[in-house]
Amino acid sequence: MRRVPYSEETHFQLWSDCSRGHRWLDNYCSSPYWGVPLDKAFHSGGELVCYRAPGEANLAVFYEREVQGGTLLVPPDAFWLLGSPLLGPDPRAQLGELLRFWSAHPSPQGIRQVLISGLYPDHPLLDVRFWEPLGGWEIETSQRMVASLEGGVDGFMSRRSKNFRSRLRRTIKAATASGLEVEPMPVSCSAAEANAILERVFEIESRSWKGLSGQGIDQGNMREFYRCMVPLLASKGRLRGLFLTRDGSDKAYLFGGLFDDCFRGLQFSFLNTETIGLGNVCQFHMLSLLCQEGCKDYDLGQGMDYKKRWSESHIVSRSFVFQV
């Protein structure tokens, strides 16, 4: 087992590969497409480090910093706790290797406290209750909501209530009648083009209820977060999104990232002056585009009440802290 500082050239693709294809992980929020922008936007004095045994397919990624009395290791997604720092096909063996490494290399500051997040119901570590022999404890859970796109748009709509279908169809019809048009974002483009897309997003956001109340992604760390993420997604052909326009003027946006055959929705918003439910219009047109592409799941992200109408799977992730 080796501990080395994260290097984009050495570790980005490895991190991406190790975070894919595991049913017990939020594959997107455990990936560098989420973790690297988080580190760059919210970095607060520590360093991003990788642990890996030579020749193994497992990788562990932590944000590590010295604090009073010891060393703190948290996952790159320490804000929402959706992603996991333990990546690869055998997390049990991986944790065992890490514990042996940490035992052989005590924290020079005292206690080493470790946070493991993003453990979903099928995670192998939950079966063995790994935290108990370590004297660990559970902290808050997180939830993500996922909609199946099986059967395309018709299949999706068949799994919604009659009232939902009726209201949505009326809203789509009203939006079309008002002159709204759908402009898909490019799935791949240069950094300059991606930044131009973001400027349009930020302009809409600044005039949305979120932006006007100081809660929009056009401000602060969240602005930096997406300034890093969107060009990264676009450089790898993973950006998916759309604008709603009327007479050449932007009225709403929605964007996210495609990871394997799952779309992770990230943000959407619309002008505060619009009276039609453009959030629902964005969602419907986005899932329509995804169905045309053969996407299987639409991950709506962190659990919120309004998302219950759009999703079938409400998946709880667990997080634990222990000291070594």
C-alpha cells in the first residue's frame, strides 16, 4: 500500500475507472468528475491523497489534513456524503490494507480520524459491520432519488400517477404554445465553449428565485465548482443539458453528466418572471433526450420532496467515522 498526493495526470483516469460499475456506489459522486471540482472549489488547507496497493484494481481517495490532536481523513464528497472514498471491486480487502498501513504509519499529530461515506444498501462493508470492531459510529445518512428510463418516455410516464401525467402534459402544451423552444447543449466542446455555456447558465441563475435570494450557483464556491466541472464533463463528451429559449432569449436551463448509462442531474433553473412551470418542462425534455440516447437511469440527486413525483428508487447511503 502506498500513499501519494493526487496527480491529475497519474490518477484521474484510474479514479474514473475504479468508480464505475459498482451497484453499491453512487458512481458519479464517487468519481473525479465530482471529486476534483469539489477539491478545487472548496479546498481548505489539506491535500487530496490516493492510497493504492501496487497491481491492485482498488483505489482510495481522501482529503487529508492535520488538525489539533491528529489527522482527519474525509472523502472528496465530504459535503453531501453521497460519494465513497473506497473504490474498486473489493472494498473489504481494501479497508484491511488501509488499516494495516495506518497502523504501521501512525499519525504524527496523534489520532487519525477517518470518515467513510456513500455506503449504499448492497455495499460489502455493511454486511460485516466494519465499524463495530473499530469502535466507530454512524453519522447522518444521505439520500438520492433515481428514475428509471426503461421503456423510454412512454415507460417513464406509465409509472407516474394519472394526475402527474395530466398536469405535465398541460404544462408542456402551454410552454410550447408560449413559443418556448428546446436547445440541447453540446455533449462535447472546448473549454472556451463550455465557459460560454456557463455564462448563459449564470445569467439565467442570477434572475431566478435562487439567484435573487443569494442561493444560486452563480455565486461563491458553487460558481467555482461548476466552472471546474462543466468544462471537465464537456472535454470527455459527458455533458448533457438544454436551454429553453423564446425568440432567441434564454428562459431556463438544465444540465448534468452522463456516466456509463446513468445521467446525473446537477442543476436547473428558470427566470423568476416566468409563470409556466419551466422546471417540469426542463425535466421532461431532458429525459426525452436521454431516452433517445438509450440512457437507462436518471439520477435526480439528493433527496427532496418534489423529486418523489419523478423517481421510483429512494436510496439511502450511510456514513461512518472511526479512529486508528
